[in-house]
Amino acid sequence: MTPDQLTTISRMFSSTVIRELARKGRSHLFSRLANQSLLLSDLSSRSSTVSSLYELAFSILKRQGYRDEYIYKAALTQNVLLGKHNLRTASMITEFRVGECKADVVILNGTGTVYEVKSERDSLSRLERQIAAYSKVFATINVIAAECHVDAITNLVPNDVGILCLDRRNHITPKREALERPERTRPAEIFDCLRTEEARRVLISQNVFVPQVPNTEMSGVLKQLFIKLEPAVAHRGMVDVLKKTRNLLPLSQLIEQLPASLQAAALSVPLRKLDHSRLVSAVSTRLEDALAWA
């Protein structure tokens, strides 16, 4: 398989395609990528659906050496979010902005846990800077990586950072347990990751009086109050508030109607309730019809 073909297959799972399928019930980009993927000859166009192509594409991306970031996110979704936890008790945020970095996956349950993905197609050049940023915001840090990276990661990251390996069978194997350390977080950095209303909710939950000021001044006032919180208190407040504001429970019925290959994608893209049925309908469309989408 050529690098271009692999890139094309990976793009089928992008937020752009999923969002278009959900909002319009069809996607010209999906149709184009499906043709460029060179996978159509492996399917019967008369009986196959969009879902069939996604399942085939997913099975290819899961092969050793082909796995991209999405495969790791899907493994975390199935094994951690929906395996150890559920959408009623936990939430997941992908691409969560932390300073100048973006955390690949954050799972909020009793604590805030960040997962940084390092697939076989990734470099480790930014890992130390990423871990340093995450340690100021999250109590628990894990790196989930390909086997080829495990030894190097062990030497790069602090001992309290957990190391997980996505093995050849796509099972998540712990190599080192992460330590939960909310006391090392920094309220100022936590504040910068939150929306204004989320920060306000954290303060109110701690019985901090928030004065009425013009909107242009609100962020500054909130930050001055927020940085006075104890680190563990600020972290716990962030977890409790984000579990409510980034709640995924409304997506539970949608997830049950989608193939496993698309569940992580649907949980990562903001979708309106009215988009759910369109997405289900789109992935159920006969592939022969979907290839004519314009």
C-alpha cells in the first residue's frame, strides 16, 4: 500500500468528513476519498454500504505499520471510555488545547487523565514539551504508543507518567502505571484551558464570590480568583465541570447505531441532536449510491 493511499484512507475518518455526513446526510469528500482509496474493488458495490467501506478501511489501518492516531483513539474509546467506564459516568475530549499543545485524548471520570498518542508513524521530538504542559493541567498522564517507541519513551518521560503499548493485536498493554498527582497542577494553566463559563462554574462550586463586571473584564477577574485555588481543588473543579459541559451521554443511542470503526469519530466531533439520524442514514447508504454524492 502506498503512502498516498494510506493517507487517503486515514482522511475518511477525519472530522471534516464525519461532520459533512452528519449535517448533510451525504459527503462529496467521502465519495472522492472512497474512489481514491482503491478499496472499492474489494467490496461488492450492490450489497455494500458506506459502513462496509469504513469497516474495511478500519481493518487496514489497524495493521501493524499502518496504524495512525485514529486507531489509537479508537482503542482508547473502546477499551477505556466504553470498556472501563461508560458515557453515564465519564466523558472524553479529543484535541484539547493545553497551552501551545493539543492533548490527543482526555478522559474525565473520578480524575482528569490525558493520553498522548505516539503511533509508529509519529516522532517523539515534541513529547517532553507535551508532557511538561500536561503536568500543569492533568493529575494523571499516560503515553500510549507503538511497541517500537516504548523503550525510548521510558527514557524520555518522568517516572510518574504511565506508558501504554498498543500491541500487534491492537490490545492496550500497560508497561508502567501512571501516578495520580493533582497537587502538581497549576490553577493558572487550568484556567487557560477552560471556557469563561466553565471557569465561573468551578469558582461557584467552591463558594467563591464572583462579582458582576462587564464581559470585557470578566476573564481577568475570574483568573485572579481562580489562581488562588489550591491546585488539587482547581483540578477537581475542572473535572467536575467538564464532565457536565462536555457530556457525551446524549450520544449513547447514536453510538449504538454506528459500526465500531466510526464510534471514536462520532464521539470526537460536536454533533447536534438533529444530525444523529442523518449520520446513521448516511453510513447505511448503499455504496453504489454514495459514490454519486455531489
